[in-house]
Amino acid sequence: MAQAFERHFNAADLEGLGKLYGKDSLFVPAPGMPLQEPAQIRAALAQFMAAGLPIRFSLRQVYQADDIALVVLDWTIRGTGADGKPVDMAGTGADVMKRQADGTWIYAIDNPFGVAQPAR
């Protein structure tokens, strides 16, 4: 799943990224700010992609129980953005995946900042 996300993100394929989420998926683009509407999820993903820089993943752990999996991974987006400003984003994600009837996996919960505390 991380490979599919990385492939679509790095190709600036927002439509492909959107297919990795179901109608009931939850995306947390910032700690404490969950989104569930598909249009909101796509808009938030587009903001991550706006710098025009690649994302890189490093898997830490994957635990699977039947049709549910917990994926813990590190991610980075680094470089000079499209606006010429430096970009240095990173996090440790804690994602819950759900296997569909056709055998494909989608995000049930995409939480790229894992246990990071919400801003106060």
C-alpha cells in the first residue's frame, strides 16, 4: 500500500491517490484534524503534493489480522518547493488498512503524523 501511495504521489496523480481511500476512510492531515469527506481528503492530499516534491517511505512495522492491517512507517518530503522555498516535512505514520472484497487494500485511517500532539 505504501508503494502505491508513493507511486501516485510522486507522479502527481491525485485521482490515483483518491482511489486508495474508501467512502468511509478517515485522513488526518494534521494532528487532531481528522477529515472524512472524500473532497476534503483529496484537497488535503493536494496540499501535500503542492510543493512538487517526492515522498519517501520507510516501513517500520506491519501487523495484519484478517482484513485489517496496522502500518507504521516513516515518511519524508524534502527539497526545494515549486515556489523556491525549502521544504522539510517528515513524520511517523500510524495507518489502518482494510482489505476489500476484491483483495485490494484501502486506507481505513490514514494518520501520517501518528502520535504527534495537536497544536495548542
